[in-house]
Amino acid sequence: MSERKKLRRNPPIGTDEDRPEDANTDSPNTLGGSRAKIEIFGEEMIEKRVKASANSGRVYLPPVWVGHKVKIIRID
């Protein structure tokens, strides 16, 4: 019989397991509604408003962006 691999899940963001004891809790990774300064280097930027789509939100991007890696940042 083949041996099953045990899957190890990462702990949720914001738990004490993913940061050292003396870590700064005001880092940009904190969840809780506080604002953070984030620097990103990239090729292009588009600012759009998210539209409702069923039980989710949607932002349309140019077709030339298909297949490229993007990062979405909520600013308000």
C-alpha cells in the first residue's frame, strides 16, 4: 500500500504562530482595518471601482493583462 502524505496547512494570518515574540504588531500584514503604507514596483497601474457581481465583486482589466500577475490593493 502507498503511504499517504500528511498535508501541513499554514496557520491563518495574524496568529501568534507566524511571527516571533518581539515582532511589531503594527506591520502592514495586520488585519483590523488600520491603514498601511505599501510600496509596489510594477509596469502599469489602473485605478477602478469594484462593481457588484452576484455574491462577489468584480473589476474589469484590459485584455492584454490576461495571463499576467497582478496585485489588488483596497485603498478606501
